[in-house]
Amino acid sequence: MITRIGTYLPVWSGRGGRQAGPDEDAITMAVEAGRAALGEIGPEDVRLVVLVTRDFPLMEGGNAAALLAGLGLPRSTDVVERVGGAPAMFDGLTAAEDATLVIGADAAGAAGAAAAWSGVTGGTLTRLARVHRSLPLRARGQDGVVHEDEDPRLQRERGLRASLEASELPGKPISVAGLSSRDAAAWCEGRPPELPTTGASAPLFALAALAELRSGGVVVAVDQATVSAGTWEPGAVVVHRQERPALDAPTRRATPGPEIKLSFAAYDRAFDAKLRWEAGACPTCGTLAFPPRFRCLGCGEEGSVNLVPLPRTGTVYTATTIHVPVPGLSSPYTLAVVQLDGVDVRALVPVTGTGPPSAEIDEPGRLVFRKMATRSGISDYGYAFAPGGGA
Amino acid sequence: MRRVAIVGAGMTSFGEHFDLGIKELVPMAVTEMASSVDRGFERSDIQAAWFGELATTDGFPSGILADSCGLLDIPVTRVENACATGQDALRNAVFGVASGYVDVALVVGADKVRETSARSTFWDWMAMTRDMAWDYPLGLVAPANFALHVRRYLHEAPATREHLAMIAVKNHKHAVTNPKAQLRQEITVEQVLSAPMVAEPFGVFDCTPQSDGAAALLVVGEELVSRYTDRPVWVRGMGNGVDRVMHQHKVDMTTFPATVKAAKAAYAMAGIGPADIDVAEVHDCFTGVELMSYEDLGFAERFRGHELVEARDHYVGGRIPVNPSGGLKAKGHPPGATGVAQVTELFEQLRGESTNQVDGARIALAHNIGGPTAVSAVTILDADRP
């Protein structure tokens, strides 16, 4: 049963929905949604993570370590990376056993992510039908090039209608994920919930809305000619939405290279503390060091450091917005030194999800998992400061 | 310790020397220095050289100095210590002479900033100066590095962006008479404030230009001074101070502890205090850095540096003239050369022959801060034998 649902929308408005910021990708959004879904659920209660998206940052090299680090889950957690849209996500949800976190993320186009944690209480999604048919009017191959042959009527009649008929549903759906809101309404009974995305995250945005409305019925997920359908029986589902009102994206100017390559040795040394937001704690005197360091700042003890989680809220000690072009980055961008709440630790981090102008001194906010840069083709993840905190 | 004096000092002009490589600039500075030695000197007098160069250009630095200057029979040491590079080359040469290891030493500082494109220089250099995993990907370029300090300083102190602008105006005015300076035009406070932003609170006119150049000094032991001049300039105090490297570890960003430590060491060695300084060359890569440094060097009380600005005490003719050469802001800033060029200016000031002379200057101070504000150098010079 789906016990908890978390959703995330990037703050930037775009055409047909929200758009991912320059520091966001499927992994960072999956982390936001996953953390929103988990809430107080501890790592011991997550046995499997299923990430469904068409926008995996890496096809080779691995996304799972960064995903688990961002979610705060152990490295031993099983991760399934599943390429697909709304039906693939739907299948992931119907198949989920207890203690599974299923996340759908959409980074391209209308962006967003949603995650569900399955437990022993909550809403029930029961599979009714699954139809795989091929009508790939939009296709993307190994080369990454999108081939699109726009023919909405062919798509509707020979794609969706034919597959829905083949599904032999017991009645009209109350929600269709994978279509624009207007198109979805045409297939539904009554007025379906408005969904902010049309990809892998869409089915969970639908279930989140239905859970909030306490509505049940037939729900469908579509992707061109592919359909998955099921019955949703709402229960006591905890829905946590990480969705701030949309802002107009600021005009940023990207400056081409020269790129300074990633040092993989430095990447490796920093990985756990940087992606898990952990400090080194001196086993002798308890002094925290961020980043972790060989010699303790407090007592001089050397060589032994335990990693401990850092608070994820803080206030700006100082900040600056850089307006000049910097190769490989988009200007303007803001950097802040943030005093973390309740510990004697500051962090130098980029500011995300606002302005410029952004990040006033003394402004509170929270630390969120983001992409610091793309170097040597790799997403270099870390934490950014989101002013305003709250949500 | 044996007393040490500077008997010759010279520099190339600072600017975008696209037509001159490091192999030209270095010998040019040495020849300029040689022409300032009152009684002349033979190159064979030089027994050792220290070469300050921050970024390696056109190859192996020590070899380039020896090769380009015809000094193939002496030991040469390259010094790199961020923006303190030039003064640290001098400090090490003074150690060599004071110890008696050599009697006559050459100090050269040089850098070719504009060997890389104007747009990418500081980004390229950042790879050398930042933690590769934690700082580098964030885009902590040089202006941002100092802007984080100055923004906090302006938050806590009564000073405003106008005070920063007034420092830029002053340094541009000072540079007008300096034939070696890169930016020799006067500007107004309005121009500074309305200039395009670089990194808040710094606009374009709050920032040093990108410069190429070289400077050289001849440093000798006290018994040899009279062989070269009757008007030596004595090295009376030297200090080097450091601080934590990463910004998140700097507890109070309204001050530069590296400067405080370097100044304390230099004043103690000289046996004097800030009130004794007649003229100073202060590190002004960004205007706000000069303002904060007034306090760290003891020229102003904490958070009262702006009062010195408002009283125009930092102009030539004021209580504590700062950067009569135009400073890094207007004279230019090829980092390896900068500290050596500051000492060149002060050598001329203490001999009464600067193009922007401070009347009756007898004791002078040079200051650098750099290496993400983690290293500082302070040198105190005296016209009189200590």
C-alpha cells in the first residue's frame, strides 16, 4: 500500500509547466521528492529504491550512489534504474512491496518529481491492464537525438484509443497521467486533477491529488501507444508537497569553456561528506569539521574522523553575486557562506531557487541537494542554499 | 642579524604587454633596476637570486631568470606565495644576505596575466588556488573570494560602497603622474558606482586590471652599501601571516587575520608602530580590501577605516598616504611583480625621487594579501639605518 507520497516541482516557470534550474537534473529532483516522501521514515525501512525517468544523467558510470547519498540511504540499498515514462512508473508503483521507495522524475520539458513509500497502511493501487504497443512518433535513440513526427490525430486514434480499448477497462478513468490536462479531461469521467508533468512523475502527482481529495476509481498512465491502468482505493496517505509558487527564471548567460577537468581522486575523497551533507566529528573532543579534515580544529587529534549528519537549515553569514562571465558557468550566480543552525559549522555553497538579487545577510533557508557543476561529463553534486526555507 | 639594504630598484611599466613575454620583461626589469644603482654595479656582483612568479609562463621560472638575464653561475630560487609572492621573494633574499650566506642578492618579481584571455584568466588560475572538490566547481573566482569578505564588512561597519568608490578615485588620481602605471586617467565616484557589476559589491572600477610586468631589487649587506650608494633604503621589518584557507573556516570575515599577523611581526621586528609610517603601498586588488586593510594594518580603528577616507587622509599630503603609485587598482597587478613593485615605489619615496612624492617620507610600509585571503606579507622600509 502507498503510505506516503512526496512531490517536488522546480521553482522556475517554463512553457507548459515548470522547468528545471541549471543546477537540477533527474537525480536532484528525485532526491527532493524522495526526501519529501520519506519524512521521518528511517533508512532501515527502505529496502529498495526504484527510479523511473527518461532523463538519467548517466547511461554509464552510475547514478545510484549519488541518489542514495542524496536520500541519506545506505550504499547497500538495492536500486533499480528504470527507463520510461508514466506507464513504467505506474508499473513500478503497482509492483512495489513494503519498504520500497518508487520515484518518478522528469527533467526535460515540464519538470518535476514524485515519490511514494509503500508500507502496511495507505492507499491501494491494483493493476487492471497493461498494453505495450508501438507507435513511436517521438523517439530518442542511443545517440540522444530526438526524432519527432507530430501527428496528434494518429497518436490519439491509433495510439491511445486503440490501446485503451485493448485494456478493456471497467469504466471511464478519473485520471489519465501522461497527457496534457486538456487532453486528459477528454478521456475522463468528471474533472481529473491537473497534473504538472506528463512523464514518469505524472502518475504519482495524480495519486497525490486523488489522495488529498479522497477519491478512488480507475486511473491510467499513458505514453504514446503504451498504457497501464489500475484501480486506486484511497486510504490514509501522507502527502508532502515540496512545491513553491512559480518564479520567472532569471536571464542567465552561459559562458563556454575552457573547462577545468574533474579530479576524480578529489571527487572520490569528498564524495560521502559532500553528497550526504556530513561533517567530520573528532572522536576525542567532538569538534565538527566541514569538510572533514585530517587534523582536528579543536584538539589537534589526527587521522580519525567519524562522519555525522549536518543540520539542513541555516542563515546567510555573507554572500556575493557574480555577474561577470565565468567559463563553464551561467552568470549571474550567487555564492553564500551559510552558518548552519545549532552547530559551529559554516559552509560555502551556491544559492538556488531565487533571484538575483538573492541571499541577503541573516536570511534563513535550507540546504538542498543540487548539481554544483558538470565536469568531465559528470554531474558534480553537493548542497545549495535555498533562501526562505519553510516548506 | 646583519642589516640589509636595498640599493637599486626598478620595474617595467605595467600593462597588457602582448608584445613582451616573461623572457623579455624579466631582463628589462633587471636593467631598469641596474640604472637606479647610483654607483653602478657589475652583474657578476650578484651572488644569488630569488624570483617571485605566481603562474608559470613559458616554462621553468628559475631557469628563465638565469637564462634571460645572463646569470648562469648563481643559485636561483623561485618563490610562489599567492599575492604575497613578490614580497616573499624579497624576504627570502634578505634572509640570504642577513645570514651572511651571500652579500649581494637579486630579487625579481614578474607575471604575465594577459598570456591568457581576459575572460578566462582568473578561472584558469583558480584551478591552482582552490580545493578541487569543494571550492572549484562553485565558481569562487578572485573577485568573489574578496567580495564575500567586503560584503560582510559593509554589513557590520558604517562604511558604504561610496567609500570604496572614493578609494578607486584616489588611486586613479595617484597613478596619473606614474609613468609605469597601467590606468592613468582620473575617474569620479559616480563612474565607479554606475559601472557594471563584477561581484557585489564590486563594480568594474573597484577591481584591479589584468596586468603584465616585472620589477627588480638589488639587496646587499650593510658593509657593502657604500660601494653602490649613499642613499640606501633599509629593510627594517618583515612579516608573513597566514589564515585558514577556506572561507567557511574564517571566523570573522570583516578582518584579514593574515594581515594582522604579518603586520604585527613586521612592526615588532622594526620596533615601531602604525603611527610611525609615513607612506604605504597597500594591497588594493579590490577597493574594499584597501579599506579593510587600513584597520588590519593599524592605520584606523576597527570599523572606522571610512573616516580616514572621508578626511582624505589617504591621499598624498594626508596623514597616511596610501598607494601613491596608484596601487594595484591603477598601477596594475601582475601578482609576482606586485610586491616587488610596491617596494620599488617606496624605495623611490624614501629617496625623495617618486613621481608622486610624499614630503619628508622616512618610513614606509608595503602590504599584500592573497591566496584566498590566507597569506599576507608586510615589509617596513626605512631611509635611515636602523
